[in-house]
Amino acid sequence: MSLTVLSSAYRLRPLCRLQRIQSHMMSSQVEPEVLLEKVGGVGVITMNRPKVLNALNMTMIQQIYPQLKKWENDEETDIVIIKGAGGKAFCAGGDIRAVTEAGKTGDSLAEDFFRQEYILNNAIGACRKPYIALIDGITMGGGVGLSVHGRFRVATEKTLFAMPETAIGLFPDVGGGYFLPRLQGKLGLFLALTGFRLKGRDVHRAGVATHFVESKKIPDLEKELVNLKSPSAEDVSRVLESYQNQSSLDSEKPFVLDKHMSDIDRLFSSSSVEGIVQNLKADGSEFANKQAETLSRMSPTSLKITYKQLQAGATLSLQEVLVMEYRLSQACMRGCDFYEGVRAVLVDKDQNPKWNPSTLEEVSDQAVEQCFSSLGEKDLTF
């Protein structure tokens, strides 16, 4: 090799190295976990953790809340839209693993996460500007809290809704005690105890979503909302209805629970969870057996807390429900089923939790009552 070639190769080497460093820096550059943008008169919140199905963490809550309050008081902002990035999920829930780790070590995140999350849920429920959640994908737990209390919730054929908390030793929080008992008949209690999943148009039919629009129409719907001039809630409603009217996908299919609604109302009408289980076993239909089997896998403590939560929540305001749920969240952090449920479902994934107590009969009314006790100065305040 001649000297000139060698020297030019040498000169190139630092350049190649520099390019490698730059490309590495670009690939490891951290994407913001939530995008907050103003598009015309619209405040747009995009949850931006697609690799973890936009799971809600503390950082995101701390960014969304002040921005929402700012937009609510800003004369230049007419409406707020919230959506998820990545095409799979709106938000699949809260960052539960981080919370369990904190709970085990006594880290304050175990208090702070629920406190801040519920304050955000309340702000969404009280928001004076039209708030539109585009729940185009998986929407569970914490994701339900970011959407269901808002004025408008738009489901698509990709929406998958569930409140699966009884399977991890928790309860359907984020205001579940408010919206679930307000669904038709005993549907809310059924969804809360079993974690039953609703898909697509059924999310609208159940009353969880206010509208159904085909997923491919969502970008156009967003554009039209952005182009509205100083819109009122009625103007927003008209646009959503016009898109819903153009969305005929799956309209001929009946509601998945249609033929079971009267059974749900009958079987889930009991003064206790034990009574519900007895009803299901005595009924003996395929549907009833399946629900009894599902309930047998859930945390007995969670089932009893959830039953009482919805019973109480039916006559409370959203704020009062969130105060109650904060007490329950801290009771779960003090207990053992939440840690065991997260281990079995999310960490080891053996789907074989060892609940303690292991039967409904062993969960005393007194133990349940204790979960609802005031935390004194540590109670949630707004």
C-alpha cells in the first residue's frame, strides 16, 4: 500500500468514527414519552411509548396535568385531543411494575403515582374545554382513566377495552367506581369483577365510548376538528356524529353481550360476591360457568373490595370516588395480593397467583371495611 493511500485511510478513520458516534447518538436519543403540541386552536396530547403500549408513568402524568390546566385556561385553545402513538394502543394501563417495585422498598412512588394519576383523572372529568380521547387501540386501566371521564371518547374497530385489575390483586381504579356503576344494569359490575374484554363497536354499545369511527377515518376526523373555528361542544359533537354515520363497519353484528344482558342483570344481582358466585354455579349455563371459572382465578380480596367500591361509587361524585379509590390503592400497597398478582401475570407470567386469603369466605367484612378507612392527613385532596 502506498503512503498516500495509507495517509488518506488514516484521515478517513476519525471521520468514520465520528459518523459512527453520531449515528449511535441519534439512535440512542430518547424520544419524549409524551408529545404536547398546539395545532391551531387544538391542544394535542400524544402518549409516545409505543414499545410498552403507551403505558402511563409518572413522568407522563407530570407533563400532561399542567399542560391540560394551561390549555383549559387559555383563550386560544378551544379543544383538547388525546391519542396514543404506534397504531397498537391508546394506553394499555399504568406502569404497574414500577409501582410494585416502589411498594416493596417503601419508595414514595407507591403513594405519589396513584395520587398524581387520580388528580389528573379528576382534571379530565372537570375540564371545561371539549376533551376528545381517540381510543384507537388497546385501552385498559390507566388508559381508561385518561379517556372515560372526558366529554368525548371515540372507539374504532381496533379498540380493546378492559378493566383487568382483579386478576392482579388490584381493583378497577382511575374512577372505575364512578363510571362502571353508571353503565346499563349490572354491566359495570360484571366488567369490573371479571375483567371481560370489549372490542371495537361493542365499546360504544356498552356506553364506554361516546362514538364509533373507523380507524382509517381518524386522521381526517382530526383534521376536521383542527379546522373548526372556535368550536362549542355541540360543534365537536356534530363532527363526531357525521364520521360515525359514515362508519358502517361491523354495524350488522349484534353487541357481544346482547343475549347475556338479562342473565348478567339477574346473576350479578346479589348482596355479596359469594352470592354472585352461587348464582353463577346454580345457573349452570355455559356463559354462567365461564364467568364462575373466571372469578375463581381472581384475587378474593380484590373481588370483595371491587364489589363494595362500585356499590358505594354509584351515589358519589367523581371526586369522592377518587378519594375512596386512593384509600383502596394504599390498602393494596400494604397488602400482599397486588405484589403476587403482578408477579404471576406480568413478571414470571406463570399465571398462577397464590392469593392470601385464598377463598372469598376467608376475606372478612372487617378486612374489606379497613381498606376503605380514611388515611387522615394522607387522604387525597384536590
